[in-house]
Amino acid sequence: MVKHQPLQVYERQLCLSCITGIYGCRWKRYQRSHDDTTKWELLWSLILLFTFCLLLVWFYFWWEAHNDYNEFNWFLYNRSGEWSDGTVPILATTAAGFTYIAFLMVLALCHIALGQQLNLHWLHKIGVTAALLTTIVGVISVNQTWGQEWDVIPISLQATGPFLHIGALAAVTALSWIVAGQVARAEKTVFQVVVVLLYLSVLLGLYVVPLYITSPCIMDPTTLKQRPDVIGHQGAPMLAPENTLWSFQRALQMNVTGLEADVAISVDGVPFLMRDRTLRRTTDVARVFPGRQMEDASSFNWTDLQQLNAGRWFLKDDPFWTVHSLSQHEKNLIANQSVCSLKQLLKLASYHNSTVVFRLRRPPPEHPCYDSWINDTLQVVQQSGLPQSLVMWTPDEHRAQVRQLAPGLIQTSVEKRSPQSLHQYGISRLLLRYNQASTWEIRNFSQSNINLTLYTINEPWLYSVLWCSGVSSVSSEASHILRKVPYPIWLMRPDEYCLMWVSVDLISFAVVIGVFIFQNYHMIRYRMSGMRSYNPEQIMLSAAVRRSSRDLNVMKEKLIFSEVGNGVGSAEELYADNGYDYYTNRGISQ
């Protein structure tokens, strides 16, 4: 009968057990392996790395797209017909997926640092696959429905590029500890050379990235132009229902210099403010006029429109998550808002001497005002008492005729054209989405005496970038936020940025060199100490196969005391180095 007992009692490595257990469900010591990772597991490691990079870009995209969340929800509404905040599930799943994949990446790096074999558990493989496929589907969906929003990434890099560069450089510099350890422990020269070359290529690439980082905020502060004017886009829709009289009053309280609205024309020729084609999102048309909620807004007469409530939807849907911050008095005012006419808006602007810009939507062909929509609107403008020099006229139709009847209007185009073409048609102002004009084009328009207004600017970082670019005015849904930006978020002289860039690169290079030297020195010293600690008792114990238990115990005690005296690691590590099994025959009982 053969009896077995452990050769020694070793300490439990709780941290290592957790790392290998969570990553690959290898909780027990005998399940771990220092062997090379299989090609199949290497492939899964690459998939994990690719998923992490893709999710990182996806997460950054949605973080910077916060400026346009309302625009995204409006696109969804036009497709589905139901208003909901579609950003909530996207942000929740993105945050959860990124956290999960980032956690797996940290565990994988810990495996590499500890010399453990990568062996991703099949449940994690399913999770990685689900995260990858979900992100790819999301990218395709955004590209089809909201493709113009991808421009937010290069624009945002103008504000975050210098700081992202420092963060990326710090992360890659920190990885030098793992890379240097792998190179020091590797026995194949080819592997060492490949790893070092790959790492240095990435590092050198980051060192020269600032050559390609361009930001208008890297400039001489003395050349900074005056603060861009803020125009209330549909009033102050974050604080009150869009395109209502109270919304424009709230915007004026935030010291805006102008008001922007969307204008439609009723059946009886009254221009009124409405963004959507129908009335069902922003009014109670389904209750007041059952069965007519799908009709075009311009198919109602002004008497019918005055019967609708245009404020309760805001309290119900809370499109900007701001209702909780309103007082009870403000909520009562909002609940009693009605559809606003263009005449009411112009009178309010005249009282406050504010600029007005509106987008005029032509009614359907069967509409009574299909041919007279320009004249009907122009007549209201002329009778409002607002100086023509404060009205930005945007329709291109019959522009020459309008210029003859009302020469004082600010002729404004919503289509991007060259400065020469704009001057040819007598246009002195442009109204464009913020992604339609680069920094160079903004300065070119300014030099050509073309005032440029960009919409919709809600985030301070975007406002700061456009301020540094020299834009004259912006249209915003968040005038209460932009009023708190008296100066660009950051402004840096070119020589200061160059000094920061070179200093960070030099510090990173010094740290990397120091880590590689330390890791190699530590590995050489470890190997030499291992050779010095190799003693006769260890040789005899490793060679023992058929010995009495008493002899084995004596040799074990000698070995343990010799290890303690030499300052070497545990006997468990020495046995593993000599290929000795954790369990050995105690003897053969007779």
C-alpha cells in the first residue's frame, strides 16, 4: 500500500488566486501554469484588446456627444413617433460594457506581469463577444442615423488632445514595467527583440503625436477675440418648453443677445413657432382634437392653435432632466403656456432690443399660403416694430425681392458657400451647424467680413474652442450654462505647450530606461542568488525516491533551515524550480 502526504505546507497566495480565479476560474494552485499561452488563447487576448480599444472610442464618442443629446432624441422621435430619452440605455450599456472589458484587461495584464498563462474562461469569452457585437451594431446604427455626429471626435480633440496625449503617455510608460519584466524573463532573443521594437514604436509614436495636435486654444492670449454672442436656440429649452413665450423670456434673463425660432404658417396665414411637422410632441392636440394629431401643424388655423397647451408636455417628459430644479411658480407658468406666434416673439425682442433669427418652413403644396408664405411672413416682420437691422432673414426663396422690400434685414444663409458667393448675393451672415466650419474657415469668413453663427453649442468646452477660433456668435439651448464661461476653459501659449510636451517626453523616456535597467539588474541578481542557494540537502531531497519517512523529514528540516539562513524564498518555490512534485511517496508500508 502506497501512502502520500504533502511534502510541505505552503502559504496561500490569495491575490494570485483571485486574479487567476476571476479571469479563468483557476482558483486552485495546481490549475495554474507558467507555460506559454496557447495560440487560441492569444487570439482571444487580441480580441479582448480590440474590444477594449473599440469600446474606449465608443465611450469617448458618447461622452463628447453630450452636447447633442437633444438632437439625437429628436432624430429618434422623427423615426419612431414616440418621444423618449434614447441616450439613457446607450450610456448605461456603454458604461457597463466598458467597465467589464477594462476589468478583464487589467486582469490580463496582471497575468502577464506574474508570468501566468492566459486562459480566459468561456463565460468571459461570451461576455467579450457580446460586448464586441453590441458595439459594432451601435457604430453601424449611429453611422446610418446620425453620421454627422462623428465629427464631434476630431473637434473635441482640439480641446482634449493635449491632455489625452499626457494620459496615454503615462499609461504606456507604466506598461514599461510589464514589458521590461517579460523581456528580462524571456529566453528567446527573437522574442525579446520583437517585444522591445513593438513597445518602442508605440512609445516613439506617442512622443511625436503633438506634432499633429492642432488646437485654436494654443495661441497668444493677446490675440483672443471678444466673447462670442449667445443666441437662445428656441429660447431656453432646458428651462422652459421650446418655442414658447416663457422660454424666450427665460433666455433673455440669461443675457442672450438674440433669439432663434422655427416658424410655420397656419391655414389662415398666421406665422407661428413650431419645430416639428406635427403638434403631438409639444402640445395636447390628441386631447383637444382627437384624430388630428398626425396632421401637419400648418393645417390648423390660428384659432385652433390657441386652444392647445404647449407646456404640460415639458413637465411630463422632462426632456433635459431639469424639471426638478424649477420652482413651483415656474412650473405653474410652464403648465399654462400656449403656442407662440411670430408676432409675439418679435414684440418681445423689440422690447429688449434683441436680434431675432428664424427658420421659415414652407407649407405643403395644398396649403392656401403655399405661394404667399414669404410675403405673409415679411409683412408680420415689417408690422412688428422691430428694427430690420435686428432681424436675420434666412429663406433663400425670393431673396432679391425681399431685399428690395426690406433692405434693412440681415440677409443670412443656412447653406455653406464661399465668401465671394455670399457677397455676390448680398449675404452678410452664415448660420451653420458647428461641424460645418473648420478653424481655418471660421477665420477666413471673419477676414471676409462674414459674421458666422454656429449651432447648437451647449457645452463649455465646445464654446471655448469656437471662442479661440474667432467665431462671432453661437446659438445655444444652454444659455444658462454658457453665461458662466467668462473665459476659455484653457488657453496656452505655443512655447508653453512645447515646453510641456518636451518635458513630459523626457520624463517618460527617463522612467522607461530606468525601469528596463532595474528589471534586468533584478533578474540577473535573482538568478545568481538562486545558484548560490543551491545546497547539498536540496540535491539529496530532489533525488530521493525510496527513502524512509524519517530520513525525508530530516532532510526537509535541513533544507528549511538552510533556506531561512540564506534568505531564499519558500521551499515550495525551490521544489518547483527543481521539478520536484508537491507530493512524494512517504514510503512503502510492509
